[in-house]
Amino acid sequence: MDFVPYAVPFFIALIVVELLADRWRGARNYRLADAINSLSTGVLSTTTGLLTKGVGLLTYAFALKHPALIELSAQSPWTWVFAFVFYDFCYYWLHRMGHERNILWAAHSVHHQSEDYNLTTALRQTSTGFLLSWIFYLPLAVLGVPLLVFISVASLNLLYQFWVHTRHVPKLGWFEWFFVTPSNHRAHHAQNALYMDRNYGGVFIFWDRLFGTFQEEDDNEPVIFGVTTPLASWNPLWANLQFYAQLWSDARRTESRWDKLRIWFMRTGWRPADVQAKYPVAKPDLARFRKFDVPLHRRQQVYVALQFAVYVGFGSYLMNAGERLPTEALVLGWAAMALGLFTLGGALENRPWALRAEWLRLGLNVPLAGLAPWVGLWPAGNLSWLGLASYSVLSMIGLYCCRGRLTPLAS
């Protein structure tokens, strides 16, 4: 059973609590654009997952039926205990390889791009992880863990990881020796050399202690969050494509055919010698680190936040109705979501084309209202037309109120 959809209201409530704690303590762990960008990648990941989750489930079910060595019973509590612990062991290696191999880092890097650290960072997830992550969980199928148990412990593992993405919880004494905590996970999200590529466990930190990848958070080395090659964007689509684009560019530029292939599977950061010499990539000096930011007028921020709230609602609808919707409806829903979040990302970056893209997005609500019932995205009727028309009109009024408030950046 997947418990994640039931936890979404608690996620939102805890984010609100953390925001209040920030205000009470005078901290600044939240910035609107960064939080929306993190949540946007999470919403996009969830929507993409409705189309791609079959990849992992089908391969797991196939392995469970054919090469499985034994068959465990879902009725036994020991099966659940074994599955929960062994799943985290498999997750450790997926997570570690996600930091150590280019092709896997291209997917996982999304989770680390935020230069803030708060509970929205936990929801910042990749949309392309489904391509290879399933390989690391096949050992559970080979050892006979039933599909229901696998899905359940996977969602429990993910739920546990939510609470560790906060700066408001200090070190927890003996608990630090056995479990992943906010302290040792803060170190994991750092770009400081001391903390780089450490603390991979999802629930249990003893895997890192066992395999030599543990690093305690050091009070003398304040954590600087983010990645060494900054995303410098609020766009969730580019967040998912940035490192793939870099690998593709390097593979295209190198003269070596062997390097064109192996670059994808080499250690993270490896580049062909000829490309590195001709197109060096400078790493920012952490001593002069500045978070990426784009000044926006308050009205613009409010407009984007309200528009994003609409997409959160749309994403919740897709998550709850996804099992009942036909593939065509899910594809249309994903396309509408991707276009909307891309446009809002452009608005947060103050791009010169953002206003035109926003008018286009609102204009596309007309064909969306006609096409959505036809493919089964939602029922036909005047209500859908009225709802989308009202939303579009209100959005246009909001755009009018924001006029003249922007100072476009260079594209």
C-alpha cells in the first residue's frame, strides 16, 4: 500500500509549522521562489510518476515471478521487518551510486539543487529517476518480498525521510548512531568538501558507519547547501534536464568515441580530457558563495504563489484520480502541468518571454476545456468550462495588476 498520498496534508501542515518556527526564531530558511521551485519539482515528479511507475512495478513483478529464490509471506511480521531493513540497504546503494555515477547523478541532483534547507526540500524530487532506480530494488524480489510489502516499505522509507529536512532540530544524542537525523542529513546536503558525498542512508545511518561514508555535522564547519555547479534557475523542467544537457554536450564535443559512451557511466564530474581542456567548468568559490536570487515585486510574488496553488490542487486531483484515469488523460494532465510549472518558473526568473508565455498558458485553457473531457481527464459539462473561464479571467486581472512591476532579465 502506498501511504504517501495520505501523508500530503501532514506535509503541508508541517511546512506551515516550520514557517511559523522560522518567524518565531527570526530565521530565514525559506525564500518564496526557492520553495516554489522545490515544490514544483515535487509536483512534476508525482505527475510523471503516474505515467512511469509501471516501469518499476512490472520489472519487480517479473523478477518476483521468475528468478525469485524463495517466497516470503506477507502475513508474517518478520517479512515486513526484513523488507523494511533490506529496502533501506538497497536504497543506500542506489543513493550512493546516485552521487558517484554521472548518469544517476543526472537524476538525483534535482534533490540537491536547493540552496535553502527546509521541509520543501524533502519534496524536491526527480522526474527521471524511474529510468534506472528499479535495478537496485530487484534483490528484494529475488529474495521473495511480496509486491504489496515492497510498495508499503518503500512509501514508509520515503515518509521517514521527510522530517529530516529541517534546520530546527539539533543533534539527537544516541539516536544519531543508528538513524538518519536532521543533523547528519544536513551534512549530506552540503557542498562543503568536508561533507561531500556522505550519509546516504534513508532511515538507518549505520550503513554509512559500516561502509565508511559517515560524516558528522561539524559545528566548526557551517553547512553550505546546494550543488557545486549551481542550477541558477527556478525552472523545474530545466532542473531535471540540466545535468543531462551537460553530459550530452560533453559527449558531443569529445573526439573520442569511447569517451562519448563512457562519460555517462564514469564517476560524477568526470569529463573527457579534450573537452575539459577546451571547455573548462569553473567551480564557485565557497568563500564568496551567494545564493541564486532574482528580485521580484511583491505583487508578482503573490500572483505566482496563487497560480502555483492552483497547480498543487491540480496535482492532488491527478494523484487521487490517477488509478482511474486513462493513459491519454494522464498524458494531457502531465503536459498541462509541465507547461504551467515551466511558465511560472520563467515568471520567477523575470524572463523577457515570461509574460507572453503566461498569456499563452491562459489561452490554452480554451482547448484544454474541450479536450480534457474527451480524453477522460474530467467529466464533460458546463462546470468545467465555467471553472476554467473564471480562473482565466481572474488570472488576467492579476496580470493587469502586475503590469509595469517587472524588470526583465536578459534571456
